[in-house]
Amino acid sequence: MKKTLLIAFCLSLFLFSCKKSEAPKNTVTLSVDGANKKYSVGAVATIGDYIAEGSNLFLAGYTNENNIAESIQITISANSSIAKGVYRNDGKNGALRIIYYPSDYTLAKQNSYITDLSGIYESTVTITSISNSNVQGTFSGQLVLNGGNTVKTISDGKFNVNIQH
């Protein structure tokens, strides 16, 4: 009996001492047409007012502090406060915009890819956790070349960023 209790105690110590893995804080990861990307420079979110208090969320991740090339930006302007849930570019609950800037983006070239505002190509952001200091979630979509018709597919997008005040 004592041996069984000792084994159960040791097993519970082992199980409860294991660290649970989390997505790295202040990181945005995604796949662009199958190529994995990770943005951890300047990865941050801000919440502001639009129609209701806290109804505007902006988050971004960059590879270089001094240049927006090779970056991702997500903006949600909702009709109510930003909360856990799914946001789409269908205009029903406000506006959603995802912008991808490839590594060869320049002010002269301006070849960014953006959420299709006509709704032909869907973009989705799911907020899985939000507090006063952090927001986490997932995103995906088909983004259209600014001023063109080329499409880039964004998949497996994840973010875990602190909220600046």
C-alpha cells in the first residue's frame, strides 16, 4: 500500500511539474503561399476607440524596426468592443483588414497584398484570448495585390502580442 501511494505521489509530481508550451509572446507567425514567416521585431498591438470604447484593434509584426518591408499588419474596426470571437471581411460586424508587405516592398514599388474589401476572397481573424495587456489568436485569408489581381494565400497565422497603452 505504501509503495502504491509513493508511486502515485511521484507520478503526480512529475505530471504537474511539466511546463505547458505556449506560443512565444510578441510574435506573429504565418505561412504565405506555403512559406513560413515569423515576425518578432516590433510585434505589438494597440486598442483604440472607433464606435465603442476598445472597438479598434491594430496589431503588427516586422522583421526590421526601420522598414515595413517583410511585415504583417492586422486591423479590426468593430461595431462593438473587441472581444474573443471571429472577425471576417464581410462587413457585418465592422471592418477587417490584413496587409502583407513582402521583402521587396518599397515606397516606389508598393507591392503590398491586402484583404479583398469586395468580399470575393475571405479573410478571417479569430481572437482566442484578450486581456488588458495581451491578445492572442489566429488568422488566414487570400490577399490581393494592391492595384492588381495577384492573390497571396495566408494560412496558419498565429499571434501572441502584448497590448501597448
